[in-house]
Amino acid sequence: MKVLIVSKCPTHPTDAGNRQWILAQAETLKRMGCEVHFLYIEERGLKSSKEQYDRELNETKAYWGDNFHLLKVTKFQKLLFNINKRYRELFCHSHYHVDDNYPWGLGKMVNSLDDKYHFDICIINYYYLSKLFTQVKIPKKAIATHDLIAYKDIKIGEPTLCITADTEAKAMQRCPYIFALQTVEADYFQMLSPKSKVYNFFGKFDYTPQPIAGNHDIVFLSGGNGFNQNGIRWFLKEVFPAIRKKFADVRLLIGGSICKAMPELKNYDGVEVQGYVDSPAAFYAQADVCINPCYQGTGLKIKTFEAISYDKVTMVHPHSMEGIYDKDHAPLFVSDKPTDWVHFLETLWNSTQAIEAIKNQDKNYLESMEEFVDSEYRRFLGA
């Protein structure tokens, strides 16, 4: 089968959750015998760094080789997108319409590529590209949703650009096949688009076994978005002081772009700010315990799965296990009570066997999830 993936997000460098999921789609489909092409819609910001966009374009193009295709959004259309964004903020409660960010010429280009390659499947990423499916005749059309966007401002309790449920329903009903990233979203999309077939793909996380560090260090690797900042603030205010009271030598090691977004982190006692992380495996290897304290946001809990994949004892706020695969058997410590965190660490750090047991659970859990996701892909390809 020939597959065309269409996205405004590049696949490289793979340093964000949405890029990771797109790349995982491609690699899984390739492994299952598909010929996969990638159409990158490059939408440069009017004041953005040329160096950054050139790097993304070149790395993505190098990965895809002859199967890479490019559509550039003109500066004029980007200006119109920005004007519309401001209009939505001022007069529409920041609610977009379904096709506000649809790029000119996309349907024409996909049809041209289809005439040449004769695709069996087209996969778009995000709701705002759904208009494409009214313009092309590729037999099997699917959307990788990435997130539940409707009323996101209400869900997170903060102003943000989003859409209404009827807008999201319009987008989903254009898509005969829908890929969801978590269980709650799969149920929601099925309700919005009853005639569509919905698949739950979660994500792909390769298990990386690591030796026991045997210390009282805790790691947190994170991007700089507001949800992550609020989560670590909660942990540093509510939980970390209680842990330090019991374990005077405890260190919280923080890596990733959150270090740049929150320069004040270096002022906390017991916190070591490590900045940009070149090797996630090396970063995670510094400790046996990893945290995901985020209590807001939607979509897949990337940091939760990533910590499990790097063989860590993973401690999370209850929010950070919502919608995950087989949550009743997930190898996670879950609580929003500081005393629970301290009691768990008391037991854990006094028992190498307890750490080993959780590492075995990490491995078994990821293997089970991978089998489930592969079965969903096979079900989609055979539909």
C-alpha cells in the first residue's frame, strides 16, 4: 500500500510529542510493508528564525529522501492567518472556524501527487486540514487528531485558541477513519462522528533498560509550555519540601527547554538545572525515579510514557494518567498528596528489589501496549 502523510509539523528534529507521533505512524506503517510519503506544509512565522526553519526542513527532507514533498505557505497567506487569529481572539472568544488555517493549493498538490504515485491512503494531521478530504479521491482517508481541541480553554482553565464542538464534529465527519491518542478522546470522536471508524494508537515508545542508579535523585525532562511550568511549580511548592525534609540529600534534576522558560528554577534548594538534553537516555540514567507532576492539559501524557520507556519508577499527579493505555495495570505511583509521595519513596529507596520489580513492570507494560497499537494498525490497514 502507498500512504501519504500530510502535516504542517515536520518530523525532524523529533523534539516534540506531535512530531514523535507522526514519525511513529510512518515507521509503523513502513514496518508493515507500506510505502510512505510525507507532504510537509511549511508555514514560516513572519518574524521567525530562518535558521530554525531551515534546520527543520533540511533534517526532515534528509530523513524522507525521495518520498519527501513540500508545499510552502506564502507570506501573504501567513499574514492573513495572523489577522484572522487576532480577529478570533477579539470577537469570537478565540474560537476558530474549521478551515481558517487551511493552506491554499493543498488539494491541487495532493491530486497532482496522487496522479503520479496512486496512493491508497492519505493521513492528515490535525482538524484544520480536514477540508482536503473534500478535494481528493484517495480511497482511504484518515485523520491523526493529536488532541481534543473543542473548548480547550474551558478544560485547561486558561485562554487559548480552540474550536467549538460543532466545528470539531464538522472536521471529524469529513474523515472516514480517525486516529485517537488516548481512550477518552477515542470515545469522544466516535460520538462526534458516528459513521467514522475510530482507532486508538496511543504512541510508540521503545523500552530502554537502564541499571539501578541507587541514589536519592529525581529527574524531570520537559518542554517549556505553561502546563509543564505549572506542574513543576506545584511539585516544588507542595511535594518537594516534604521530600527534602525526609531525605536531606535528595536532588531534583531538571532538563529540557523548561530550564530556559523558567530561569527561577536555579534558585530552589536541591534543584539542579541541566538545560538542553542531547541524550535523553543519559539524562534519565542519572536517577531511578522520574516525575510527571502536570495537572493540566489534554492529549497524550508523553512524559508519563517516556519515563516508563526509560525504565524509571514513575510518579505522577492523577491528571497525568488520564486516558493512558490499560491504566489499571500501568506501573505508576499516582497521588496528589505530598505525604503519599514521601511514604512511597521511603519504601522504594530502601529496597532494590522494589525498584527491580517496577522495572520489570515497565517492560511488560510497554510490550503489551505495542502489541495493542500494532493490532490497531493492522485493523486499519485491513478495513
